[in-house]
Amino acid sequence: MSESEIPIELDRQSPASLSAQVASQLRSAILSGLLQPEHTLPATRRLAKDLGISRGVVVRAFEQLSGEGFLESNGTGGTRVAVRPDIQKRPDEVKAQRSSPANAEVIDLTPGRPSGSPFQDREWRNAWKRALAEQGNTHLPPALGTLELREAVAGHLAVSRGLAVDPEDVIITAGTSDALHLVVSMLRGRRNNPRILVEDPGYPTARRVMSAAGVHLQLLPVDEDGLKSSQLAGLNVIPDAVLITPSHQYPLGGRMAVQERLGLLKWADRHGVLVLEDDYDSEFRHSRMPLPAVASLPAAADVVLLGTFSKNLSPWLRCGYLVVRGDAGQRLKAVREAMDTPVAGVLQSALAHYLQGGGLSRHIARARREYSHRRSLLIERLGPRTDVELAGLDGGLHAVIRFEHPDAADLAGKALERGVRVIPLAGYYAERPPVNGLVVGYGAVSDLQLSKALAILGTLLDEHP
């Protein structure tokens, strides 16, 4: 099929948007076999001109179909029809796959996994080419990170979080686990077994990492909006630090009110407690604007903001950053200087080019639209049910599904038997009795995969009234 033969007819009187019409008709052409994996679609500018519409309409349609798994961008190679095993395989191939459960594809709804699309981004590849072409790379990268990446991170935070950051106060890390190790090493300079207050429920990996590093964890029961400053007054033992997820409580999904943030800062300043703010997915808000970062609020307390590229790009990079201030910030810098950086210089250079060129901002904008659509799909499929309660949907890449019956662990096991991996909510609780439910990630799957998975979960819920 030639590019000029793509059958698209637009109805400007239709209540459906033009981008939705373009996406719908291209989707139908792919499902019917009219468009095949070997076909390359025309450039968005050319197709827009042929249809008499703006290029932005076509771009949105292509992004929609890319998120659903129908299209894939190959940079200068154009946009092609994606190979879809569940659609394009011959019937005998599909039958053979179904007869062999070991070969069945598992739809993985594990939370914390973003879209893998940035690695197909031409801007990302160009950033790596520039990094590899640089001269004079015979020395170790600076311990705190390259100046270029620290400046790029500061610029990104100014735009995405409204946070005024001096590049000198940015420390590049090998992800959140490395950042926590660094914080613990700094705290152990004053106390052999420092105490860190953490939310319950909370991030299991953070608890595991800090415990392994020699921390005594102090657990504080919280609801979906995180800790309340009134809880701090009743603590029998004052911790050395407190770790919070105020912008999107993990995993319950609420956000800490501004008055609670101010109360926390006042208490931390009075007792000399370090505040660790895990700002892991604040770029992805779907219904409300994010509240100001705790690190941006006026207070004398020492605050360290933990940021990562794992949620907005990929955990595969193992790269993140700390934004520090005060005495704790100086001590963290000294510890990093002593330990040196674990982040490869070429990765830092590539990330700096990608951020400075606006590639990350454009990727986040595209990803936000994808995630928002999948969130809407989840609400559409499960929202009308009276036997479940949806939560954690204001932002991020996951949702919480709460229900009374059946037992979430049993449901997760049966879902895996049918090809869907989900995580019981109980795994995020440390000491307090857990709530029955699931944590469902929707960042790394296509719309079709998510629809199939939600249908299976709905069937399992129906089997246990």
C-alpha cells in the first residue's frame, strides 16, 4: 500500500475530535490487515496537509496509537505499523501459543514501570551520539556529578517543580537506592545505628535498603495523604531523619496538605531532624496540579529532595539526584566526595544533552498523555463496579484497587495463571494490618494489554461475589 492510499475520511460535524477520528480509522485499518507491519506511515506534516488539518491533530493521533501498541516510531525511519503478536500471528501460531502456557505472554502490571518509549526517541539517541563524540574523557567524572548535568537538573526542576535550585546543591546518584545509602552513610557519621521514621504503608525497597545499611526503622501508620504533623508530637523517640512521599504517597496515592508540610518542617527544625522528600513521580499529575515541594517551603529545617529518572525515563538508567541544603547538605557532599560517583560519565553527559535540548520535557508531555488515557481506561472499566474502590489516581503510574473479597493474594495468584501479574497491597505494609487490595501499574503496558488485563481482573472479581 502506498502512503497516498491510507483511507481516512474526516467528518467535521462529528462530536468526535479530529485526532480521535484519525486514530480510529488508522486503528481499524491495522486491525483489518489493510495496514501491515511492513508499512511506513507518511510524515505527520505531509498527512496533515493531505487531510487539510493541523499537524498537531495528526501528532496526537500517532501518539495515541503508539501508546496502544499499534505504531512505533523509528526516528528518521518514520512511523511504522508495529508487529502485534496478538493480532498479526496466523491462527495456527496463536493456537500453538495457547497450548503452551510456558510461552504465554504475561501482562505485567507491576507498579513503578514507565513506558519504554524514550529509548526509541531520536532526541535520546542524538544525545548519546553527542556524549560519545566528546573529547578528553580519560579522567573520572566529578564525585558530585558533572557540572553540565547538575545545571540541567536545576533547570528541569525550575520548570517542572517551580523549585529554585543552585547547581552546586545537586548531587548525582545511581538512583534512589544509592541516594538512601549515601544519606545513611552521612547519618552514621554521627550515630552508628541512626533512626529513620518511615511511612507504613510505604516503599518496601527503601525499607530494605536502609535496614541493610544499618538503619533502625521507626514505623508511623499513615493514611493515603501521608503523615500528620500531630502524630509527631506523640513520638517517644525522636528519629534522626524522616522519609516521606508528600506529592504522591506511595503506594496509597494521596498528597500531604500544605499545613501538614509546614507542621513537619517546624517540628523537624525544633528537633534537628533531617527531612527526606521522595519526589519520585511528581511530573505526572492527571487531575490536580502538584503542591509545592517540601524543599521549596520556607523553613530552617534541613531538607533533602530525592529525585530519579527511573519514573520519567527508565529504571534501566539507574540515575537520579539529590537536592540538598544546610549542614546536612554539606555533610552529604563530603561523603560523596569520599566515596566517589557510581554514575558513568557518558551517561551523565547524554542525560545533560537530553535535558538541555528539551528532550525530557517533550517526552514527559507525551508520556503524560499516554498515562492519562490509560488512567481513564482503568476508571472506565472498574469505576462503575460497586464491589471495588479505586484510589491513587490523581497522578503517577499506578492505581490502588481496594475490595473486601476475595483475598488479594489469592486473586493475584489466579490472575498470574491467566497471564496477568499484579501486586497485592499487603506487601507495602510493614507492621500494621494491611488493607485488602491490589496495586496496579499502567505505565509500561499498551492500552490493549491493559484492557485485556482489566477484563481478566473483572472476571476474577465476578467469580467471588
